Amino acid sequence: MFHNKSIGVLASPVFLGIMLFSPNLFAAIDYQTRSVVRSYPMGLLISGTTGISKKIWDDANGKNTFMYGYLRPSVQVQTNSMVNTAKMQLDFAPISFSTLYIGTAKTYRYLKKMGSFNCDEVICEGQLERHYVGTKIGLKFRNIFFMNDYRYEKNRIQKKQGLFADEQATLIGRGPYDYLNQNLTVIGHQIQDHWSLGILDQYSSMKYRKNSSNMALLFGEFTREKWRFMLGAGIFKNLQHQYVFSSLIMLTWQGEKGLLLF
């Protein structure tokens, strides 16, 4: 389904250069850093993302500020020292609040243990290659907001044979590759200028090695200037169908938003 070279071309420096220097188009840069800590499955993640957006159309005479579309190549790096990932992605937004995207990522893992996985039976270390497509939409009506992000991903373990652990979804994939379905939904209410409450649900499943996980959290979020702090708590259903209490802390610094709405 995914062709490695085609994704590489889309996210290449040549394409970035075209985006930057094309005449008569407005370009905007965005960048952010994020730290995430989760109690179950236990994990720590630090990431940095930057992208360049160019409008492909704009209703300059309209009253609605969201009436525009854009293209956005981006790069992201994320690490917790034992798991390191580099990612390239291209977003196509026919309208600002709805995005289609395609991307590729490489993850380098130096793990001898991974949560509840038996790393003598499944591959927990080594290089994991990901190619994915997805769609994302975000809406807000008065103080109610909604976001959904669906991704279909091909994960391939490199230079090893057998079942492999996917630390991102906390699932087991069939070697040498498997397909991951992942859907993230957020529904919330902005109760004051800086405070929001909501529900976060993330469902993940493997296609060939049939197993799934689900995380459902209640969260509170505080925003001030370029900072956003989120605290969540709820239930994680693991691949053994056990329901385990899980909590999450996320701190985000949004340097510039560019053309992004969310």
C-alpha cells in the first residue's frame, strides 16, 4: 500500500524549498515542544516539531477567518533516550479545520524491557519503520470543541524476524510487518478563558496479529500565553483485556502556530 520513495519525495528538502520560495504564496512557520508522562503503560516522551505552511487558497474578502486551505511539510523528533524517533510528514488541508496527511518515521529502540511485554518472546529493540496516512478534523462551537485524528500505519521491524512490540500503541505486531489502526477523539468544554475540561479516547488495533488497546481519560487543561498544561486520569484496556488505572501529564510550549488552528 505504501511506497517508500513516494513518501520520501513528498517530504524531501527539495519540496521544502519549493514551498519556501514559491512566489505569490504566503508561508508561515510553526514550532512547538512537548513533554508527556504516563503512569500506565509507564512512559516518558519529549518531542519537538516544526513545519512550514503555504496557503493554496484564501477567502480574503470573507468574514470567516478559517476560510483557507494550505500545504504543510513538517519534521518531528521525539525521544526518551531509550526510544528515539525521526518523522517527516506532509499535510494537505483543503480547509483549515480538516487535514489529510501522509508521513514516514524511523524509530530506534534500545530496550531490554517494555512494560508488560515478555521481551524474550517478542522483539522490543531494534529499528522500526513506519509509513502512514491519516485524516484529522477539529471543530469548535461556542465553548464546545471536538477533535478526531484517524491514522492507518504500516509498521515494519528491520533486520529481525518474529513478533514485535509496538511501544506507541502498546500492542504486538506480526513480523516482519503489520498494519496499525489508531483513532484519537477529544471532546471538551472551555469553562473559562484559560481552563477546559474534556474526555480523551484513543483506540488502537493490529490487523494481522489481532490485538487491541484502548485508553479513555477525563482531563483538565490550563492554557496561558504559549503554554498548555494537561492532566488526565482514567482507564487503559491493554491487549490482555485488563482494565488498569492510568494517568497522564502533558506540557506543551507552542512557539508559533503558523496556519494551524489546533
